[in-house]
Amino acid sequence: MSQEKEFVEKVYNCPHCKKIHAVKLPSNIAENRESYPFRHVFLHGELKELLTTLYIDKNLQIRGVEVHHLQDSDIFSKEYADQMINKLMDLILTLQKENEHLREQLSNLGV
């Protein structure tokens, strides 16, 4: 399928930064929704500090826009962020060890 058929570009006016933005949406994003308009949420802004909610109808028309400026504490608590970072660091170390082990096995096989 071509890129043009997989995605559709829509524009909306950001009430926070007062600019018109284009957003690329999957062309099938409106299929099989329980109700319309449905919410499509994403981050935008220079630092991805704006939480944007688009309300999109069945015909992929944007019917409403809400934008909230996020503060550092809006998404995750420091404790939760620390927990996620620790889990990710553990996973990285595990993957590095597995990578080293697999390289040794390949080396032993002469590959």
C-alpha cells in the first residue's frame, strides 16, 4: 500500500501556541470505534510539553481540540519514573550480557 493511502494529513489550530499544525493519521484510525467523535491524544511542542487531544469524527474530520501544558509532575511521579529507569537499566544490562554470550557462541562456531 502506498504511503498516501496508509496515512491522511489533517490540520488543526493549536489554542495554546496559536499556530496551525499538520498531523499525520493512519487512514484507518476511525474504523471500528465505539463512538464518534473519538479522542486521539499525542504530545507536541518544542519540548513535547503540550498534551493535545483531537476529537475526530467517522469521516476523519477534526471536530475539537484540547491542549494542556504539562508540568514536570503531570505525567509520572519521581518515584514511578525512578522505578521505570531502574527496570530499564536492568533490562539493558541483561541484554548486553546476552549479546556478549551470543557473540562468544558465534565466535566458537567460527562464524
